[in-house]
Amino acid sequence: MTAAAIVVDAFVFDAYGTLFDVHSVAAAADRLFPGRGEALSRLWRAKQLEYTWLTSLMAGAGDAAAATRPDFATVTAQALDYALAAQGLVLGADGRATLQAAYLALSVFPDVPAALSALAPRPRWILSNGTQAMLAPLVRHAGLEHHLAGVLSVDTVDVYKPSPRVYQLALDRLGIPAARIGFVSSNCWDAIGAKAFGFRVFWINRTGAPVDRHGPPPDHVIGTLADLPPLLRE
């Protein structure tokens, strides 16, 4: 199939790492720990994702109170505490609050506003692990309100990606077949989960990483979000 044959009726976007640069928190971290910000940011993000997968697997097992799924704000705080401890860094309550607040004002990738605009008039939604309280400030801070129809949070189904229950939220909201929905993520594990569900998937591979092997590969691999609009047939 050629690129000219791609037809998508609506788009769903991952937020963290796809529209918003999670490692923009490194600047705030570096002010607290000069020369250590980037390493702290990367470990923080890695543990944040790991905890979402683990808590999804643990939910509903054993004692109900102990197995309740923490929301993304809680997971993010837990991952920060681990990253600090793992790197031998000591940070008080004010410093922790500063870094957690940085997640509410992540930088948007420079090509995002123009690319989202170019995809109009197709409906464009965010589907994210984040809570509504975390995502709304991000969208406002980046000035993306006029480019997006809305935000879907995993909190509605009480499980994290890549659970099929999360991807089903997009079908329920949009009311169109999965194959006519373009799913966009910079996280390969998320792209594979979305492809297994049945979406047409665009993986933004900014770092030139290999495709993960644990499931069906994404339909399209692009370098930036700006590469997406030219692929589509009007």
C-alpha cells in the first residue's frame, strides 16, 4: 500500500513523550542538582512507566486495599522518590514539589501545533495515562486547546496502557472502526499495544531505535510529528 492510500478519519495521540517532552523536567532537576538533571529525568521516566505496568498487573490481586491502582500523579511521585534514592540524591518537600510541578508545564515539541493544525478537520484527541488534572494544565500551557477535541484518561477504566480497555475508550468516544483511527505515539510499547488493538498506528521514532519485538509492529514509522500530515490522503 502506498502512502497516498492512507485514509484516517480521526486521530488519537499519546501525550507524554509524544506531544510533550517528558525530559524537559531535566532543566528543573539540573537547577537542584547541577550536572545530574538529565540522568535523574531518564531514570524517573523509566520507573514511572515500569510502575504503570506493574500496578496494572497487580490490580485486583490479593488484598483489595493494597492492590488499588494508584493514579498517574501518585505513580509519578513514587518514581521520583525511587530515582532520587537510586542516585543518592536528597531532596526536601519543596524540591519535590518543584519537580512534580514541572510535569504540569512540560515543553511541547516544536512541530506539534502546526502538525495538529494540518490534520484538521479530523477529530484529534489525547488518550493518556495521565489524570485529567495533570493533562488539562499541559494542554493549556502549550496552547493546544483549539487543536484538540478533548482528552481521554485511563482513569475512566482504572488500568494503564497497553490494556485493550484503554484503547477501547477511543472507539467508544469516536464511534468509528479502529482501522479508521490513527493512533500516534512515540512509545514503541504503546504503538504496539495500539496496533494489537486494531488501530492504524504511527510510531514517532525520534531516536532511531529498533522496533520492539513483543507484538505487531506499527504501520508507519516517522521521525517527527511533522512527517505525519504529508502521508495522508485527503
